[in-house]
Amino acid sequence: MPYSHLNQPLVVANVHSLVTDILANTISFNETMDKLNGLYYPFMNHLNTELFYTQPVLAFFSSTQAIVGDTYPENVIWDHDKTKRFINILSCYKNDIENERQAFIYQESYNKRELKNYVHSLINHYSRLLFIRIDLKYVKETSHHVSIEDFDCHMRKFRDLIGNKKTCFEHLQGYAWALEQGGIEGGLHCHLLLIYDGSERQNDWYLAKEVGEKWKMMTGGLGEYYNYHDTETKQKYEKNGKLGIGMIYRDNAKKVENAVTSALYLTKPSKHEQQLKLWVPNMRTFGHGIYRTPKRRGIIS
């Protein structure tokens, strides 16, 4: 893999995966040595002390620095001896890495409960809701132009658009989003759930397309999206009895159950390998709207 052509998010994702593979004993010694020689220089070249990193990435940095010190990264060659020392030192960080994983699982479990309550509140209030699921991501061929700062900026602007409830977000009654990053591919992406008043909005495929095209435009063409609402995909879920997107009627218990299940995909505690591997200060990775009963058809909380 041409590591020198990867941007910071992708390099960091590769470093994260390398460390977890080493500690899980799923990578050979020679492959570890090869990856160290490929990743160390681009990682150090992209290192930014103003960003936050996962524990595996911090363990990589600390372990390598304990061995090579202030040697210029371009002059470091990871031979058999250095690689062996690196692996040995890395084992000292097992507890820190496991503690972070447990903290992630705990936070995701909390987010899951919060999202479940939020979605049920909306379903209990409206007789029908249009559920839209879409993944916002970046074109693979040009993703090396996207930094974590860019991603954060794009998502902040996009959430502002959602909050304004204009154009394709008109009649939006609820929403949730989760930021993630792939493993070895390191792709930054957002799982987005949009919930519209079903008496005002009907065409789910077209609406999802509008949202996706707005994302592409806002990212200057760097973005792309996945629309779950094409006929083939929906028929596949329908056939398996798991269709939970599109129009959801409150009195259809099975569809309601499917809709909640689909929404909760945004907060799966088992997806710890999909967590962001780096982030900017105060960067939010999950959120949903607020259900305010006093503003809804005169209902008093």
C-alpha cells in the first residue's frame, strides 16, 4: 500500500489497525516489520499535537519514540531488533486500550437507550412518519484530500442545514447522526437518520437523493452518499421482514419495530472498530434532535 499518498485519517486508521492486530496476535512478525517501515514516516509527518487520538494510536507513538527517540523519521529503519522491541513495549499499553474499548461500549449503550426513547416518542406522537436512512461519505479516489478538520467542518455545516429545516429538510420532525471511520480503509462517514411528518412527505427515495446531493454540493464534490431507498434494497428488506425505512404507520407494530431497529444501527456497541481514530477538540460523534412536547400540537409536558 502506498502509505505516502494517504492523508492523516487514513494513516492513523492503518496505525490503529496495526496495533490492535499485534495485540490480538493476528499479524506475523515480518508483516509487522513491513508495516512499521511503511507507516512510521507518514504518521510522524502528519502528527498534529492539537488533535486527539485513540489509545492504540497513542501507544504506537509512545512505543516507537521509546526506541528511536529524536531520530528524524525519514532516517528510521525498522529492522528485526527494533521491531521486536516495539512489540514488547506495546504490550504495556494493553490495559489502556482495553479501558478505552470498554468506555466506548458503555457510551454507545447509553446513546442507544437515548435514541430508542427519542424515536419511540416521535412514533407515539405521529400516526405516520417517513423514515429516511442515508450514509454520507467521501469519494474514495479523492478522500486523501479530506482531513479530520474538513470532516468536522462539513458535518457542522450540514447539521446547521438540518436544523434550519428548509428545502429538503422541511417538515423534518426528528433526526439522528453518528460519525464513524472504517478500519484499514480509514474512510470517514456519517450514518444519518431523518424522520419526517408522513402527512407532508411521501417520496422517500427522492427525498434521500435530495439530501445526498446537498451533501455532495456542500463538500465541493468530494462527498458521495449511499441511498438505502431504491426499490431493490427495500424489496430485499421487505422479503426478510425487516423493512424499517420509508413510511412507517404507528398502528403497524412490526414496521415500528423494524424502524426502531434500523434507527439503532447508528449506536451499536459492538462496532468499536468503527470509532473515529482521531478527532478535533470538542468534536461530537453522535447526536439526535430534541423531543419537545410543549411545542407539539398544544400538548403540555
